[in-house]
Amino acid sequence: MVTVSHVVSKLVNERIYLHEAMSKKIASYGSVAKQLKPEIEKELGKEVEHTAIVTALRRYADKIHTRSNGVTFNTKYSEVNLKTNIMDINVLKTQELFDKLKRFYDLINFERGDILHVIYGRTHVAIITNERYKEKMLNLLQNLKIKKLEEDLVALSFIVGKERIDKPGVLFKITRSLAWENINIIEIISVDLEVTFIIEKKDAVKGYNALEKLIDR
């Protein structure tokens, strides 16, 4: 059964700026309730008391405030890294592609810090690597269906402290900091203690600064 609380949390989550204000407890519950009341009533198909919405907002604010403030990062474990000149190739998933993927790893010079991430989707495979390998990669991908090729990207990595990796809300807090800056995330790669975001070059500085602000110094 859908309740006022369910609808309130859904609507707040859809509004990043409202979510941020509530997590910091700087929003006026009365004003927010008045603004959301028509949508809540439409969703539930009935009239809803203003006080019921205010109560639901206050309870949800307590919940996200606790979740947000319970996750912190410090310089002992966390750091931000940035790699430029990254490309993202999206290819139709076929057996021929799987056979060729084995050869990709021989092309990459991992010792110099170059990257290769292969992300498997339901119908396509995303191949993320340095632009310097573009020609060799496209040669290997001949006769395969490339859905898109995006260049001039950056890989923005955030190292998460060991004591935080199993704590709920870690990824939420990191991605929220980028969304707050209106940064579009093209791909997310999570390996062990490192979360990497593939974003456009124009957002590199904003993204780097946003993640840096998460680290307590």
C-alpha cells in the first residue's frame, strides 16, 4: 500500500536540491509540504492533511540527515585522481567481440598508468581506455557494430577509506556531490576501494573540486 511517507520520499529523491536542503535540515517543512501537496494528492488519489505531509517530511529529513552525516572521508585513506584523454567505445555484444577482447589487454601499457575498463551490459559492451589506443582498438573492432564512440572524456577516481567501504550511503554521497554540480556521469566503475566516474572534459575541474570537498582536512 502506497502511503504519504512513500510518496514524500519519492518526490524528495527526484529533487536533488530539495534533498540536499533536507539532509542539512535547512528546509522549511511547512513550505515544502504546501508545494508538494498537489502532487501527493494526485498520486494517492485523495486529499491529504497538511500536517501529515509535514510529519512525513520531518521523519524523512531525519533519515537522510543521519545517512549523510554518518559518512565521512579523510586524507588518511581518501584521495582524488584525474586522468584525461579518455574514450568510451560502446559495441554490440557478440561472440566475436568476446574473442577479440582477450587481445585488448596486450595493447595497454598498465605500467605507465594507462587504463582499460570493460563493462558488460545486457546487449552492449563499453570499452573505456586512453585515446592513444584509438586506432589499434578500432582495428580490432573491425566488422563489429559500434553504437557510439565518445572522446575527450576524463576518468575521475575517488579512493574510499577501508573503514567506509561497507557503510551504506557511501556511493550515494559521492555521486550526489557530482549531481549537485550538474555533472553528467557517463559511466561508473567500482573496483574494491576505488570508484571511477567517466565524465566530459568540460566538467573535469568542477568534478575534481566537488570530490575534493568531501575529504576532511
